[in-house]
Amino acid sequence: MPFKPDIIASLYYNYKVPHEVLSLCEYKAFNCHPSLLPNYKGCSSLTWAMANQEPYCGYTYHYMTNKLDGGNIILQKPIRLRSYDLQVNLYQRVMFEASEMLPLVLDMVLGGFDGMPQSGEGCSYKRGAPYDGIIQDHWDVLRVKSFIKAMTHPPLRPALYNGNEILSYQDYINHKRQLLDSL
């Protein structure tokens, strides 16, 4: 018997689902992406939102198509970034809130809701850490602090400054002082 699913749900999958698989369920395949599409398509969406000092992030349930994170929006919710958020807890908070909406999304999909087209171009990012994980010397204090928080997601590598791992703003200040003292 051939594989012919009624629906495909992707809640945490880091790869594009091939067209051949999507077509098996007549594109009743949906994904939960941790951003407010069309912004932050692709990987590391929350990390980039934090590094870019966005006031909001969120999640989007959308239909999967051949275009990465480009299908019609089923449900979307903004979530305010908190000053104390680290990437690790932000991701957990966003995905927890998104998981609570899964029954509603399933009802919408199975009920034939076509979703709403995404508007605007948005932005997308490639795999890997923003700025290769390196704190830039020309950044202001708020940007440095936001970047350090964005890069805090164990077991992934934290932010770097002058080759040193930076786990807090105080770490950054200490390493910057050491660098200046050595000149």
C-alpha cells in the first residue's frame, strides 16, 4: 500500500520537505515556524530577531509549499521579547505557546481553511549564527547585550569576542578590558 497521508504536520524539522512528499497529501501539509512570517524565514529565526533587537517575535503556522516558509498563513501570534529572555528560554516559550494552538490549527486545516497569503517580502537568513557568532567592536551596549542573549542556547556555542566565549555582558567587559590592557 503506498504512503498517502491525510495530513503532514511539522513542528520541529530543520529541513525542507521535498515536493514529492508534500504532494502525497495534496499539500495539506503545515509547519510551525518560530517567527512572524514573512519575516525571519529559514533557520535561527529567534536568534536573528533577538540579535536585531526586535520588540516582538512569535510563531506562524503555515502551509508548506515548494518555497521555504512561503505558504499561506493558517495562524500567527506575536510574542513580546522580554528584557531577561535568553534564546534558550525564548524558544521554549514560543514553542510552548504554539503547541497550545495545535488543536485549533488541526481543526482549521481539516476544515478546509486555505489560509491567508503572506504579504511583503520579509527577510530570511541562512544556517549558522548571526555574524558568525562574533561580537562586533562598533556595536553599542544594547546591541552587544541583545546579541549575547541571542547566542545563549546550550549546547550551541555562545557569542565570541576576540576568540573568547562570552556568556554575559560582564564577560564581554572583562575580555575587552584585558584586550585594552594588553595594548
